[in-house]
Amino acid sequence: MSTLQRARCHLKAHPLALDVALAAAVLLCMLGGSFVDPHGQDGGAWTARTPDPLSLVLMVLGAAALILRRRAPMKVLAFTGTASLVESVTADPRAPVAMSAVIALYTVASTTDRTTSWRVGLLTMTVLTGSAMLAGPLPWYAQENLGIFAWTGMAATAGDAVRSRRAFVDAIRERAERAERTREEEARRRVAEERLRIARDLHDVVAHHIALVNVQAGVAAHVMDKRPDQAKEALAHVREASRSALNELRATVGLLRQSGDPAAPTEPAPGLHRLDELVGTFHNAGLRVEVARADQDTTLPAAIDLAAYRVIQEALTNVQKHAGPEAKAEVSVVRVGPNIEITVLDNGPGRGAGQEGPEEGGGHGLLGMRERVTAVGGDCTTGPRYGGGFRVHAILPVKSRPRPTEGAGSPVRTTAQT
């Protein structure tokens, strides 16, 4: 980066320092112009002159006001314009106090809309030029009067041009950012569609191999005693089909993984055997939880065991988040016939385990709970308790049942959603 570029970056980062430097430069220019007389006694020769004390004061005040030009552009323009008006009417010889008004007018035009900048610009040109021509000590056609008109007009035009260029650049940048976001969203959509297609292909391939395994296993079981050779051949087919299914599964899952995805977990999936550990984490977080179990050491399938654990985890998480600091939760796990019933109650003053519903901008905790329970053929009800608090009740089969078909009516009922 060159020295000039570094200086520009430093000035952009410190706009007040830039305004101070600009005010100092404008003051030097005005002082230099006030001590020089372009109309000398020898016919056009430049001579020195001494400005009035009032002009010196007005020049200092006008330059000092430019330090605040970014914070209050209209007020600075009004102040510098008034100083220029006073100087043009009273001072003789004339001092270039109007230079501060020109800078202030440029700032107003570059920071406001076009209508405002042109209205303010015309008003400034008319007032300063008219007062200089009508009430000033010089003839109305003097070049100093015409100079005021020209410089104020150029300041308004230049400020409007700078504002238009900034707006154009911002529009181009916003359009480019929008196009980039659109491309990224389109790329993500295409990736998601491709991943879905691969998942469907995986389902078809694995389902085919599992069907072969099921058929061959049935044949092996049927002929095991009478024709062991044929049973061995069927088991070999089972082994080959299962190996093919695993290879297809491993290859397809590898395609579905992305570079930023976490590594696959190596520990077993959680279940009700880790319920005490789960409750302990909420105890440590300050939530009072009471647990009652009457499941007679029932052994659950992995999917149902995981679903029961996740239901309790999500319900307690919602109690912790939404039921208030004084809430208490009660968890019960009961074996009732062919089912396991999970109940989570809280006495919080709010919605408790349910959080806000969809109409109130809630999340998707209960939706995920519903889908998880539905996937294993269970039943889930959630809703506020009479007198306050919230209740989550899930009925899970001890043995896996087929998932209900679409359109047959879901057994899951929810009244709120996290």
C-alpha cells in the first residue's frame, strides 16, 4: 500500500481529523486572499492590503464552524452563510469569507437528497449574490459578486454529483452482494436436491439388499435341518447381500458428508439407561427434577430407547428455558402393558415445556418430538396444565411398530410447539 493510500485510509478512519485539516486549509486560503488586492493602483498589479478586524474574526469563525460540517451540515451552512452575508455588506476591502459557505454548501448537497440540495443551493446563491450586488461596497457587476454566484453554484452541483456517485456505487455493491447471495442459495439448493436424490437411491439399494437378506434367511431357516448344504448356500447369499448393502451405505454416506460436518460419534446412542446422568446435568444447572420409574428394567429397542431419552431431554430443556427460575419438573417412566409411558410435568407460571406456539414465533422442539415419536409408532400429547405449568406425555411401544402411512391420520397430538 502506497503512502497516499495509507493516508486516505487514515483520514477515512478519522473524519474529525480530516475536517480539522480542511478548516485549517480554508482559513489559510481566506487569510491569503484577504491580504492580496487584485486591483492595484498601477492598473492590474497585485498589491498588499490590510483587511478589517471584523473580516478576520468572520474568517476565523467561518473556518472553525467547518469542523462540525458532518455533524450538523445545515446549521454550519446557516452560520457560514450569515458570516458571508455580514462580510459582503459591511467589509471594505472585501475578504473571501464566502469560501467557508461554499464548503458548507458542498457538504449539504453531498449528504442530502437532490431536491433539498438544489433548493438550499438556489437560496444560498440568491441571498449571498443579491446582498453583495445590492448592499455591498462594490458595483453590482464586480467580478467578486459574480464569483460568489459561480462558486456557490459549483459547490451545489459538485456536492450533488458526489452524492449521486456514492448512491450509484452503493447500488452496484448491493446488487453484487445480492447476486452473490442468490448464487450461494442456488448452489445450496442444488446440493440439497442432489443429496436428497442420493438418499433416495440409497434407500432403494439398501431396501433391495435387505429384502434379499430376509428371503435368504428364511430359506436357510427352512432347510437348515434337512438340507444343510442349501442352508449354507443361502447364508452365503445373506452374507454377500449384507456386505453389499453396507458398502453401498458407506459409499453414499461418504458422498452426503460435507467438509465441515463433525466426525461420526463413536459412543453408543443415549437411552433411558443414561437418564440419571441427564437429570444430573439439569440439577447442576439449577433445575429441580424428580424422577419416578416403574418400567421393571424393560429392554427397549435402540430406536425406541433413543426416542424416550430425547423426549425427556427436550421437555426438561424447555422447562429450564421457559418455566421460570422457581419451576420444578417431574419425570415418570412407567411400563403399561405393551407400552412405555413417558410423562414430564412442570409447575412453571409460563408455558413451561411447551414454549411459545407457532403463532408466537416459537421454534421446533415439540415438532421434532412429535416426529421422533411418530417414527416409532408412538403417541404424543403436549399442552398446558390446569392451574399452570406444562405437560408432555408420550406413549412408546416396547416393540417397534410400523410407521403409519401418509394420509391415514397421525396418532400424535400437540397443542404447542417450541
